[in-house]
Amino acid sequence: MPSTPPRPILRAMPRAPTLAILALTLLALPFVLHAAAFGLRGLSADLSGQTRFFTTPLPTVLIFGHMAAGALLTLLAPLQLLPATRRGGARLHRRLGYVILALAAVTGTFGLGYIGLRGTIGGPLMSAGFALYGVLLLVAAANAVYHALDRNLAAHRAWALRLAVLAVGSFLYRLHYWVWYAATGGAGSTPDFTGPFDLANFVGFYLPYLLLLELWLRRSTR
């Protein structure tokens, strides 16, 4: 007769995604706190002598609103995937989902608005990469909510996972730089973000992860 795996292994396997989400959340927490605090300061105080982002009123509101909303989105979107959130009841899961939708809408539209008005420090390529990121974020959030309301749970789950990947994109963008500078001292990166590493990271902080997710979704569907 075939041997049966030990029970502790069977119980531990479903916990792996939960532990991964919690580990990612803890790793991103310093970034979340910094971005949220900086965004709120930019919306409430004069930072003209401290950062290039503080300019005329509309771009200033857009970029600092983008930072504050994006920080909360980075924190909440992965936590929405935890089983404990769903066990809290459909009402809790639904309400948190609408909060995440609102945060994604502000993050995406404010970011796109700022790019349209001011561009990015890295020029057209950076602007294009970040604009695509903003569009994909809005599409994923809208589809996650639409399929939830349509009660298509499989599609809702897929889009919620895409949204979670995109929600942590801002953190991953910076994480790539932390790791790269630690490993290479910043080879291929320049202050104006025109080096080879900078160019690759314009889309490298979200497209490869989305591709891996799509491959996993196709495999799990089969």
C-alpha cells in the first residue's frame, strides 16, 4: 500500500501562503509607515524646501495623496487574502474590499494625474512604465469588485491576486534597489534613473510577478 504523508505535513501545507503573506507584510511595514507619514506631511505642511515633489497645488496633492493611499493599499490588499479575513464574515470581507477599491482608485488615478502633469524624473520610459502600472492597478481593482458582485468567485479570486501583486509593487520597486545596491553597489543605476538597471526596473517591479502569477493560475486551473 502507498504510504500516507504524516499529518503534521498535511496541516502545515495550507499555512504556507498565510505565513508568506504575513512575512511580506512585516517586511513592507517600514516602507508603509514611511510612505504614509510622508504623504500625510506633504498634504498638511509646506515641504517646499525638503522635496522636489512639493510644487504647485494640484501636482502636490496628487503625488502626496498617491503616496498616502498607496501605503495603505500596500498593507491592506495582501491582508485581504488571509483566511482569517474571510472567516470574519462576508460583510467584513466586502467592506474591506471596498476600502481597498477606493485606495486603489486614488493611488492609480492620482499617480496617473501626476505623471500627466509633471512626468517622472527618469523621463518618458519611466513615465510609460509607471503609467502602465497605474492602469493595470485600476483594471485589477475594478475587475476584482465586478466579479465579486457578479458572484463569479473564480474570476474574483484571480483578479484579487493580481491586485495584491500590484498593490505591493511600490515596495518591490524599492526592494529591488535595496537588494541591488547591497549586492553590486549600484552598478547600472544613475541619479537620473537612466542606467540599465533603472530601465529594467521601470517594469521589473510588477510585470515579472504578474507573469509568474498568470502561469500559476493557468496551472492551478488545469
